[in-house]
Amino acid sequence: MKTRIVQKQFKRKETKYIVDKKTFALLEKELRQYMVSDEFATSTITNIYFDNEDFDMIQDSLAKKNGREKLRMRVYDAVPSETSQAFLEIKKKENKIGYKYRLTSNPVSVTNYVEKGVIDSTIKDDKVTSELEMLRERYGTIKPKMYIYYDRVSYKGIEDKKIRLTIDKNLLYRDYDVDAMEGKFGKVLLDPNKLIMEIKVPEERPDWLVALLEKYKIEKQSFSKYGNAYKLAYHITGEEVIHHAAV
């Protein structure tokens, strides 16, 4: 697979929408006036989310506590291996602005770094290191806790390439065999007739995009992939999460 040359830090506004496939097919035809497929138009994405034994990190995120952090490893190879390019990413939110910090390594090194604190020659990012240390201080021992897979289609703006839109489909999750190299399998995370559309912009959404969303009656809807996988895996209700976080 082609190696990705990627940004290490992001600051942007992100909004999610749950869209049925028929509606998106109509929207996509009009989007072509303003957006094109990006360099990596289609992706297979394997995510490993890290947390402590009690899932305190995702519970805090769902309850909007601290920076609503998520710590994950992402691999784009269709069949991840020990030599696959892997990204360790820390996502957080402050004042409705999303931040993401990441380093590039491989699945084995990333897992050893997060779980055991082992640093090899591929672990080179002071910002990720400092953010991870803060998470360890807050949550203690962190290890792989949830696998989430999906297929992604990505678009970028024709005039402003910083405007991005992604479509995620065929979502799977599992809380066992949480290893990127175990293969693609798990339970369905989202109705197969629906898609997750995410819009990512540096500032505000452009007028043409707002108009298209209004035309097709597409409204913003919060959907945390890890949060929903956690709730489904452990039969957790929103009230129980909030109660736990308040203890």
C-alpha cells in the first residue's frame, strides 16, 4: 500500500451526520460541483482504541469530562501486518474545537509504547508523548480495549482543499481479540442502510455546503464510534454512563 505522508497536528471543527444511503446518493451528485475525491479516495480503516480496564476514558468522553480524549491506533492496510504503517492518535476537544496529535510507526511499536511504555526509534513526537503521559496519570494502565473497522470514502474542496468530507460505512466492532492483526470481523455497529458523514473545516462550513444540508434535511447528529461500540458491547445506557462519570 502507498505510504501516507500526513499532518502531525490538526485544529478544526468537525460535525457528524447519520445519512441513509439513498439520501447521500442524491447529495453526492451535487457535491461534485464543489468537491473532488482526495488522494486516498477510498480506505479500509482499522482502529484499535486504548483505555483502562474500566473504560474510564470513553465514559469521561461520553460525559463530556476533561478533554473528551480518545487514544487510538489507526491502520489503513486492508490486511494489517507487523510492518504496516500505523498512526497513534490522540483526539481531544476544547471549546467545541477538535484537536488531533499523531505519530507514525507500526502496530507492534505503537502497542508496546502505549501498553508498556517501550520507546523505540519509531516513537518520535514530543506532543504525543506529553499528551499520553497526562492520560496515564489520569487513567493508570492503558491497553487495547476496542476494535473498530469501517470503509471510508474521502472528499476535499475544489477551491479550498482544507474543507473535507468523509463517508464511513460497513462498521464493525469487537471487544475481544483486540489486535489489528487478528483480522476483519466483529458485530455490526451501524444500520447497514446508513452512513456516517463527517464534515471537517478550519473555521465555518461554506454557504454552499450549508445550503445542500438544508436542501436534503440533513441535521447534525453526534455519533461516537468508540462510545457506541462500548455501549453496545456492555449494554450501557446514557444515564448509566453519566452516573458513573459523576461518582
